Amino acid sequence: MPNFNQQAGNSPAATPSTPAVDTTPSTAPTPAESPTTETSPTPATSPSPARLIISSLPFHIGEVGVGYSPVTVKAKGGVPPYKWSISGGALPPGVVLSTGGSATGKPTTVGTFSFVVRVDDAAGAAAGAPSSILVFRQLKFTQTKATCGNSPSSCVLPIPYTGGVPGGKPKVQATVAAGATIDLPSPAAGCGAPVRTATKSPPPGMTTSASNGVMTLSAGPANQTTWCQWQGTITFVLVDHSPCGAGMLCASANILSVLVGVF
């Protein structure tokens, strides 16, 4: 009878199946890389405002009874808007400073007025600076008519005046009125028989000056060589020196008329 017993070890070994390799690229999405964690920037600190200072105080001189030409004070730094005031001293009576920084008005009193200007900003900061305003009265002669020259002497005439910039030296403007004459020596007899001629010029060598409230006129005597006699009326006006600005009454409020006769 056939023998069906076989050793297990003699049985042929089963060859394992080799799995087929799929070369088709996978369509599955590649997992995204985890984003790198970024550090949030530290919020920037707001810069502090610049220090509050007063940058301009353009005050100028004033004149009694004349409108003060408006000026605007200025500041920089701090936190606008600004508020202006006077924290010490006083402006000239009649002049005011608005909270917006404009100075206007019409001075009523002569003098030098010193004060401290203050500015406050919206953050509570404050700054101050000193300034001053000089106020003067318009120039004016104390008299309007005079006579000068007692022949054959010279003419020396002091005429007081008031007002003007304190310590100033006003200019003197002289105008010869119509009808003035000058006697010139004749070729034959000199000043013994002079030739009278109309003139628009003051006596030769005449000088004028004004300071400290007095205008002084000086004329003659005639030298009897180039001129023999001068007669006529001269009018005088005083004009304040350079600090008297535009819009002010720089010339004297009245005119002085002097009858002059020198030889």
C-alpha cells in the first residue's frame, strides 16, 4: 500500500508573495510644517514732547494815544494748544495780551513797563520769559512863536519841548518861509551898500540841535564879507529818532515859527 507519511520538513516551503511596488506618486497632501512661532514686537514707547519754550516776544515801543501795532507771541514744544497770560509785572495801561497770544490796544501812560509772559500747554507744562514796552508821548513845542536876533548880535534861542522817546535826540527840520531875504555885499561898497536878494535858505552857518527837552537855534552874526544880513521867518519841526516806527506820530504835534534877524 502506498506510504502517504511524509516528513513535514521534507515538504516544499511556500514562497511568500512579493508585494507589488506602486510607483505612482501619492496624491495625499504632504503634511504642512508647523509654523515657526514668532515673538510679537514690543509696542514702541511714544516719544516725549519737546520741552515747552517761548520762542518769540516781538514787542515794540508804543506812543500815548496811538494804536499799538498788534504783535503775536510764539512758543514751541510742549503740547498745543497754548494759553498765554502775564504772570508778573504789567503791560502798559491800554494794552492787553489775549489768551491766543496777540497783544493789542492803545497805550495811555508814559513809561517803561516790564512784565513776564507765561505760556501753558495742553499737557500742563508752563514756561515764562521777561519783556518790556517803552511808551512815549508825542513831541510838542512848549511855544509856537519866537523872535531871535538883536542886531548886530547873533541869534541863540533855546525852545523847550515835551515828549519823544526818552533820552532821544530828535532831528530838527527847518523851513524858510516866503519873504526871507539875505543882503550880500556889493562889488563897489561891500556891506556899506548891500544887495538884497530873496532866499529860501536859512542864514549861513545856522545850527540846530535837540535833546533832553530843549531845541537850540544858533545863527549869525554875519561875517560882513560874504553876507551882510539875513531876515525872515523859519519854521521848525521835531522828528523822533529811529525807534519811532511806522504808524506812530513821529513828528512834533505843533510847529515853531521864529522871526530871525541877524547881521
